[in-house]
Amino acid sequence: MNATIRVNGTEEPLAAATVAELLAARGISRPRGVAVAVNGALVTARNWAAVALAAGDTIEIVKPFGGG
Amino acid sequence: MNATIRVNGTEEPLAAATVAELLAARGISRPRGVAVAVNGALVTARNWAAVALAAGDTIEIVKPFGGG
Amino acid sequence: MNATIRVNGTEEPLAAATVAELLAARGISRPRGVAVAVNGALVTARNWAAVALAAGDTIEIVKPFGGG
Amino acid sequence: MNATIRVNGTEEPLAAATVAELLAARGISRPRGVAVAVNGALVTARNWAAVALAAGDTIEIVKPFGGG
Amino acid sequence: MDALTIAGRALGSRLFMGSGGYPNQQVLLDSLTAGEPSLVTVAIRRISLEGYAESLLDVLGDRYALLPNTAGCMTVKDAVLTAELGREALQTHWVKLELIGDRETQYPDVIQLLEATETLVAAGFIVLPYCNDDPVTCRKLADVGAAAVMPLGSPIGSGLGIVNPHAIERIVATSPVPVILDAGVGTASDAALAMELGCDGVLLNTAVARARDPRRMAAAMRAAVVAGREARLAGRIPRRTLAEPSSPQLGLIGG
Amino acid sequence: MDALTIAGRALGSRLFMGSGGYPNQQVLLDSLTAGEPSLVTVAIRRISLEGYAESLLDVLGDRYALLPNTAGCMTVKDAVLTAELGREALQTHWVKLELIGDRETQYPDVIQLLEATETLVAAGFIVLPYCNDDPVTCRKLADVGAAAVMPLGSPIGSGLGIVNPHAIERIVATSPVPVILDAGVGTASDAALAMELGCDGVLLNTAVARARDPRRMAAAMRAAVVAGREARLAGRIPRRTLAEPSSPQLGLIGG
Amino acid sequence: MDALTIAGRALGSRLFMGSGGYPNQQVLLDSLTAGEPSLVTVAIRRISLEGYAESLLDVLGDRYALLPNTAGCMTVKDAVLTAELGREALQTHWVKLELIGDRETQYPDVIQLLEATETLVAAGFIVLPYCNDDPVTCRKLADVGAAAVMPLGSPIGSGLGIVNPHAIERIVATSPVPVILDAGVGTASDAALAMELGCDGVLLNTAVARARDPRRMAAAMRAAVVAGREARLAGRIPRRTLAEPSSPQLGLIGG
Amino acid sequence: MDALTIAGRALGSRLFMGSGGYPNQQVLLDSLTAGEPSLVTVAIRRISLEGYAESLLDVLGDRYALLPNTAGCMTVKDAVLTAELGREALQTHWVKLELIGDRETQYPDVIQLLEATETLVAAGFIVLPYCNDDPVTCRKLADVGAAAVMPLGSPIGSGLGIVNPHAIERIVATSPVPVILDAGVGTASDAALAMELGCDGVLLNTAVARARDPRRMAAAMRAAVVAGREARLAGRIPRRTLAEPSSPQLGLIGG
């Protein structure tokens, strides 16, 4: 069986070594307007490249939407 | 052409000589709870037999209904 | 006993021959902003000089005041 | 200097050995409708005679009053 | 509850009920039994041309004082003739006078209402006019001989209750004749409020007839009119924006 | 009227009355007689140091179920001890829990209220907390074991009635325990409205005690609670902005 | 803001202001400057017998369109003569017609009001009658030639705002002529609400003249009339008793 | 209009607007242009997994101060993390804190709200909590460091306006920090009323976004906030139940 991670609530194969790679795979290069949390803890943009992903990690990738 | 009267808004042949006859034809014998007007004027029960009907008369026959 | 008139609700001796004189005695020369009624009827400025006053006349002299 | 206790918010000399004596001195014999706390803890009627008073004790003696 | 007197006649209950729009006659009868009204209004309408069915008079006449109305009339002429027909049919001099000026809101036409009131009073009627919540019009109605004035709380059957309590209070304060809140009552608290504002009675119909359980609502209205009347006589507390504790502020423990 | 059950105990009346602020004890007794409450609240206060006067317990104890309150308490500690003293003095496990957060409005401190409720429930009390009209807080109080929730209609003694009926309706719709409208009632129609909104009962004090005629207002409140309860069960008509005539629209004369 | 047209005359502002009861003339002038009304009402009164003082006409005449009123008149005769005197004094055919039926509430006498309106219209006046919030009376006033109807929101100077919004909405829905909310406005939100209900304009006096800072309140009223008019044209959201979240309900973290 | 200062930051406008629920982005932009808010709230949500679309930040970031919210969060944990993600994404320390306790009414969970406020304040956030209209809770929020309190007028998106003005006035009277009316505004007069009650600002979204013409409603809201603020500062007249004539009562003709 393969290693998986949970990204924004959806299970997927672990295919990225770091947060930065995960974002890049989604076309997100620059940090502007995007924020990331891994396992319930914020990962600031400065650390995207440094933070490694492991099987079972839960990642949240968010941005602003219209709201009240 | 025949003589007609208007009873409760409906045209009909003049077939009764008096108010009393008109009511009788409708099964109304006793005055209790019924009132009649001919040509816009009240005809009290005591006069039902006396008041003659003529072609073109307008008759209203009313009774109480549920209301607020 | 002397002839009197009633001006704005107050009895006073009849000392003016016309509406114009009555107004002049009160320092009202020009019609602007003033209106007069004699015995319940409007007297337009044009007629101030023409309308004679008689004993017992009731005169109203009005102008605009602050109101809602 | 004399030993004192605080009863219903008022300082007074310690003149009773037990809660029961304190109440008796105030004409309260039967427990009905009365409740007592010593130093913030309820003392049930059954223990009034058993609970000794010491200098510095704070006693509350209450009963029901009109209220909403 | 203290009695209400209109035109010299003492009325045992301050609740008047209409007889229209009930699911069926049995529910009407049960609801009247539960509500115990002193007057029951009825409409005067043409008999069906198919013939003569049982009359409301036979059903209610012996147990209730019936008050014929001129509901739906939009001219003085129709209202006056309808009043005369009602007097003849029910053998009563009392009439609830309605003169409608707007079908949608059923608001009265006060100009024609005053004229018809004057005419019917002269003809010996005891006139109870359904009117708007205008203190001046109510006063004029009394001046031309109305035995009571019956201002609306809100449109007939709307269930909005009393939209302008200030106006009703003013009418009560200035009316030389009894004031009956007519129209707009939707539930029991509306009827209670009417009495608390000083009204002498309440006339309602739809709130009971169209309730899910008319019998029960009639009982509720009966209790509400009593509650409101008693509260009025008891003299309510003033309104304040801050609190007024009901328990002693002294003698708390730990002080 | 159908019975109300709180914590397994059937209460004959849905009206609860306070015992504070009456002109004198006789008026209090007469008012309770007229109001027929199923519960009568009392405050727990220090006895006067001059000695032991007749107790309310002797006066009311045999005829009424007394409900001690923690009125005026502003800390969990004082409220809990006052509750324990009340239980001892009145030999009842029931308590009306008050935890005041603002003296001016007598608004509750809901944070401390929840903590004290939890503590007293654990200590075996039947807790009836006086709370604000917040559906979420009411739900939390029930979740920690409150036997009923008692939201305010408006500030204690203000007589403003029920300022936010939407909130009360929401509390009723979501509460797993009975809802008693506590505080703000000024007159009979307010009490009726509380019941119409779905409350299971009404607790009031100032509206009766400070009325011009407390006995009469108590009778009014008793009738109002019945009226409101019956109206709630009867199912009121919907509100509409236009009229709905109660008399037939057909069969008018002159048509 | 879109223009308002009455009797064929385009009015730049939908705010009309009264000129009575200001602390002094300078405050009146400053307040009018801040409020920018399209019409300014004035009363017609006897000159002081001591002689002729400066006239409001000299002070306001060049800058504002003055609208003489018949304030305080209680008979058709006095109202008609006052209207004629006002026309002569101010050289305008426009008149705000008041016919008071009750001094305490300043409610209009609608019977006399209709008669006077008809008389003045026949005499060539542009008549703007101050009336009550009765849709039927408003309709009759328009039928006899009123150029606009000016229903009260609540008694003159009461500051109670619009007590019966349903009635005002009905008047707006059925009036063939412009509707100006006259009387009762107490603060800016009242003026905004009048416009939101569909009124074509607002006439006020006391709310500004007696405010602590009349100039500032005049500016507030000017902004409020614009706000209310724009809101009316924008089409407000419907009212609902439960919530409608404004943020997305999907995509929350932790789901 | 006088400026509002929150946490030492001067805000040019007292109107805050949400960015959710608009028909499309152009209408949102036009509406913000018309409303001229000093703060614009945004929600923090997961990016669609399909990839990275244009961000609101690119669209609004340069022109408006964005205020991230924690809308929809029902636990302290989710709210705190959402606040941290919002700070990271928008590079602002300000957060509109929402902690929902009831999905249907969107009422806040005040217990968790207090805890989250304390946590975020300790973490260096400027916290603006959306709360209920409870003066005691508002005071506690300020005590734990909230930079402002944002009580609801009625449920989010309900358009019911300010249901309990007494509570809002009490919050204003006792709050050591600015009070922003958040939630419930349905139309311009509601926003004006909020300011008249003494609120320092108004936050709204649905009333504009879902209006028939959002741009126009935004302009209306902008004017309404100014009108309400000016009226508050001007000092409104007292309410009275009887009339106070604005024209002289002396000097009428015919006297």
C-alpha cells in the first residue's frame, strides 16, 4: 500500500517532499494571498521549502474568499 | 315579450302577484329571519301580502349568514 | 360714543378712512409679505387705497412667521 | 485584646462556644427556616451543637425573605 | 369582571364574536360556547335562489344576542337598507355599521360612515360603527349619536394586532361612548392588550374561526379579555429601561 | 390547562410568582391566593441582628412550594453557598440560580452561570437558571444539567415585556428542557405573549407586587397565562398585511 | 437623487423643512443651509400691533420656495381665508393645508379637510393637505384635487416616527399623487424609513428645530432622505427569522 | 464625519462591508466603490483543488484594508488556526473573530468566543469579535483585550434590523472599546438607527450583496451611516405621546 497525505480534506498519494513542492504542483509559487497549515499548525511561507511532508500528514491550503 | 322582475340580482318572469306569493313559491311562509325590500325600500312582513309586484320591480330577499 | 373697528382681534377707534391709511399708520407702506382681510374677505394690495373702512369692521393684518 | 468573630458582616466578641450557643443567644432554637455557614461552609442544623467557634471565625445566619 | 353598558344595556361579557368563516356549524357553536360572547355578529345576505335553508337565527337566536352587520357595503344607501333589512330579519335595533372604502384593506370610508350613522340614529337604530383608529373621527361618530365606536387595531383578518396603541389610548381618553376594539386581533395577547389600553370590549372573528382549533382559541380569547380588563383596573407598573431588582439588595452573604 | 413537568415533578400552574416588594404581607398573601402559582420564589438573606422575626417559611411554607433564589450574587462562590443555605433553610433541592453580571440591568453573567449550574447539579440540586435570551447559552445550560432555562424578556422589573420574541421562539424551538420566561413582564398581555411564543411557564414578581392593585394584577396574570397557553395550543392565524373579510363576499344586496 | 415632481413642478430635494421653533433666526438659516430643502413651510399670523418687524419673507424669500400653511385652523372658513392671505402675502398658489380636529394630538379633521381641499382647488390653489394615515381618506383627497397627500407618521412634534408603516405603505401603493410623510419624524432613521416605505418626500420641523444641534440634525436629515430614497430604489432584502450566512459554507478547514 | 479609531488606527469611514454573496465580482467592486468602507471583511477558505484562481487579494488588496474573518468556525481550535492562516495570507494582525454556536441563527458561542479572544490577543492579534447583544459578555470581551465589540442587531442576513435597541444602548453606555453593529441590517434606516443608538460603526454584507441593486444600496448605506452618526451627535428630540405644534399657537386669525 502507498503512503498518502490529506490535502484540504482529500486523501492523495504522498508525491511531494516539501510543502513548497506540494504548492508548486498546484501552480502556487508565490506566497501572496496563500497560507498553509500542516497537522493543525501554521507553516509560514518562509518555511515552505524547509518543511518536509510525511505519510499521514494533514495539510490545509487556504486563501481569501468573499465573506462577511 | 314577457313581464319580468329582478329577484336577488337575477331576472325572472313576473309570476307572483304579491311579495307573499313570491316568497311562498320559494317555500318561505313564516317571516322569522327573513327580510324583503322592493325597489330599494323595506317591506315589513306585515305587508308581504298587501304589496303587489309589477313588471320591472327589483326585489331583495335576505337572511342572516355567518359574518364578522 | 365713538366709532370703532376691530384690528387683529383688538377693538380700536376708527381713525383711518381706508385700509391703506390703517396700514400706513402702522408703518406698512409696501405690500411685500403682508396680507389683509376685511370682514372675512381678502383685500388685495391693489385695493388697499380703494377700500374704505366703516365702524364695526373687522380687519386682519398678517404676515409669515416661522411655522411647520 | 479580645477574641472576636464576624457574624453577618459585623465584628463581635467571641462569647459562644458553639454555633448552637450563638443562635440561642439570638433566640433561635429550632432550625426551621434558618441556615448557617461558618467560614464559607454550610453547617447543617444537626451539627450546630457540635461545631465549635474560634476567634476569627466568619458566620452567616440566614433565612428566607421576600424575593423574585 | 365588571359589566359593560352600551346604550343602557348591560352586557355580561366584554367579548363580542363574529360567526363567519368557521369550518362548520358545530365548530361555530362550540366556539361560541367556549367564548361566551355577549353579542354575536351576523351578515345579512341574499337567500340562495334554490330556496330556504335553515337560518342562523334558528341555530343561534335563542342563545345569543345577534348583532347584524353591514359588512361589504360601500355606499350609504346599501348600508342603510342592509341595516333596515337586518333589523326586520332579526328584530333588533342594534347594528354593526360597516362602510368599506377599500376592498383590499377593508378600511372604512369615514365620510360615508358618519353620514350613515347620522341617518340610522335618526331612524332609531343603536349604531356601533366599525371605524379607523382616528381619535377625531371617533369623536365625531359619538357626536352624531353612535352608541359605541369600534376602531380597528389593524386590517380585518390580518392578525397584526394593535399597530397603533397610542391612537387607541387617545380614542379611549377622549371618547364619550364605549370603545370596542374591532378587527386585527390575531391571538389572545392582542385581545388582552386592547383591554389594557382601556378599550371597553373586543370584537373578533377570524382569529377564532380560522385558528387551528377554534374552540380552544375561543376559550383563550375569553380568558384574555378578562386578563386584560383586570390588568387595566389593577394599574400596571411603569416601563423603565434599567432593572428594578425584586429581591432585597441588602443582607447578602459575604458582604 | 395542561400540566407542566420539571425534573419529573408535575406543576399544576404555569405561573411562578416572586414574593418581594409587596406593600405588606397581607397583600402578598392575597396576591398569591389570586395568582395561584405553583412555585413561589424567595430570597435568602441574613437575619437581622436584633433577633429572630417571623419567617416567610411560617407564613407561606404550608401553602406554597417555595423556590429559594440566589438573587444579587455576583460570584460562583456566593451563589453556590447561597444555594446551599437555601436548601438547608427550606429543605428543598430546587434553586432559582441567579448570577448577576451588571447591577444596572441585572443581566446575568453567563460564564459564571454555566459554571455554577454545573457545580450545583453535581451537588444534587434541581437548578433553574435565570439567563439571557441567547439560544446558544440556553442550550449549554441544559447540556450541563439545568432542569429548565429561564430567559429574560427584558430587564428585571423593567416592565418592557418581551423585547426579542424571535430569540425566545428560537430558545423554545431548540431547548431540550422547559423554558420559563423570567423577568420583564409588565402586564397581562406580556405574560400571554410569553406563552404564545411557546414558553412553558412565566415567572414574575414586580409586575404584581408594584401594581396599583397587586391582588387584581395577580388574578389578571393567572388568566393571562391560561389565555396564552390555550392560544399557543389552538394555533394562531398567520399574519397578513392586507385584510381577510370575515363576512361572505357574495350575496350582498344591490349587486 | 432622482427629482420629485408635484403639480408639474420639479423639486430638487425630497426634504421639506418647517421654519418654526428654532432657537434664533441664525440657527434657522444655518439649518436650512445644511438641510437644503426644496420647500420651506411658514405660518400666517397677525402682525404684532406694535408695528412692522422684519419679515421672514425678506430673510428667506430669495433663497427658498416658501410654502404657507394653515396651521392651527379648526374650521374650513379660517383655513380657506388663511390660505388666501398666505397666497397674497407670499405670492404663491401653493398651500400646506392643515385642519386640526384635536389640539392635543394635532390630528386632522378629515371631513373638513376634504371640504377645504375641494374649495381651495376650485380657487386655483395647489393644495398639499396634512392628513392622517388612512388610505381611504388619502385617496379621496387626491380625487378632489390634492396635488400630494401628506399623512402623519405620528403626532406633530412627538418624535415617535412612523407608528403604522403598513398604512403608509398602503397609501403609497394606492395614491395617484405623491406622498409626503408629514409629522412625527424624530431622528434621521425615521426620515430614511419614510422614504424606504415608498414616500416621495419628507416634511419635518421640530426634529431639527428642537434638536440639541439643529444645524447638525438638518445635515443628518438631508443625508437620511437620500439614504432612504436610494435604499427604496435599490430594493431591500427580504426579512427572515433565521440566519443567512454571508461567508461560504464550504471549504472550511478541518472538514 | 468624525473619524473612528480602533486599536490606535484611525478609520476614515464608519462603514465596514463584507465581500460575500455578490452576483459577480464587478458588482462587488462597484458596490465597494459606492460604499467607501474603511474595512472589507473576507473569509478564509481552502483553495479549490483544481488549482489556483485569481485571489480576492489581487482584486481588492491594493484599494481596501481587508479584514479576515473566522466565519463558520465552531471550535476555538478551528477559529484560532483560521485566524493565523488569515494573518499569514493577508499580512494583517486584525481579525473578525466568529465562533458560531448555532448554525440556524448563526448566534455566537460566547464561552468559546471569550477563550479564543484571549488566546488571539495573547498571540498579538487585534481582535474584533462578533458577539450577541449581551452587555455583560461585551464587557468581558473588552476586559480580555478585544479591540472592539461587534454585537448583532439580529441574525446574520435576516434583515430584521436591531431587534433590541435597549441592549445596544446599554452596550454602548458601558463598553470601554468601540461598538460596531454587526449582523441584521436589512436596509439604510437600520444602519442609521445603529449609529443613533451610539454605535461607533456598522458592519454589513447581505443587505448590500443581495439587494436588487447592490451598488445603489451600498451608496444608501454610506449615506445612512453618515446620517445616523450626525443625528447622534446632534442630539435628537425626546419622544412624547401627544403633539408639540411647530407653528405659533397665538396670532391666528379670527381669534
